[in-house]
Amino acid sequence: MSVDLNEQYDKIFRYCYFKLRNRTVAEDITQETFLRFLEMQNRGNSIVKEMHYLYTIAGNLCADEFRKKQTEELTDNIPDDKDHEDDILTNVALGSAMKKLSAEDRELIMLRYVNEVPVNVLSKLYGISRFTMSRRLRKILSFLKNEFNGEEGYHEEERIKESHSGVL
């Protein structure tokens, strides 16, 4: 088998959880994904040896589940500890920058940088060339960097203007 199932299980679960925002349903979908993958393996189909097939199965099952019912909202448990203030501000800034991306671009970032899915697998999953996928990822990262730095830069510029306004 060309895919290490133990290594991929957590990644497929994160992918399902990202799409569904429900832990229990994501666990069920992940299990169903691997059952279908193994069923195809037992039939001797050569296509199931590709890792992107796992993501295709999971994506289709998530889409089916999403059509059945609406997702649940996640609760944010923010710690009261002051030491985490910078982390919280960074997460909020990154979160707001991520919200400006399309759903597909957010999914690409999650797959590539959280689940560490190789670019060639992503390109097969989305039906585009590796080079196009690489350019798209660079463009998304550039946008996020500009949004993230732009917010910080805006606040810094505003602070400088306020400090100089009393001097004039």
C-alpha cells in the first residue's frame, strides 16, 4: 500500500472537521472514508493507491453530510491569562485575514499547511497542474501576508499620527 493509513487518519479527520465543524460527525465521516478506501483496495482497483483518493472520498462524504443539515457553531474558550494576549491578537488578526479568502482558498491553506498535503496531490485533487497549484498557493500566502501585515501596519501608522498630532 502506498499510503500509510495511520499517518493519514488524523489529517483526514482535520479535513473533515474543517469542513463540517462538528467533531462527532467528522469522526464518523473519517471512519467511513477509510472503510470505503479499504473496500476499494480489496477490490484491487489501482486508483485507490493514490492519497488524493482519500481526500476525494472525504470531500464527497462531507458534502453529502453538509447537504443533510447545517453545521454547529464552535465555542471559543479564550483563556483569561494575560500572557496569551499576544497569541490571541495574532490569532484574531490571522482569522480575520483568513475570512477574506474564498472557501476554496481556505481549504487549500488548511490542506497544504495544516495537513501537509503535497502540492502534487493537491493539484490532482483540484485537477490543475503542479505549477498552477504552486502559483495559487503563493498568491494566497502573499494575500494573507499583506492582510496580516497591513492590519498591524495600519495600527502602527495610526499610533504614530496620534503621537505627532500634539507636537504640531
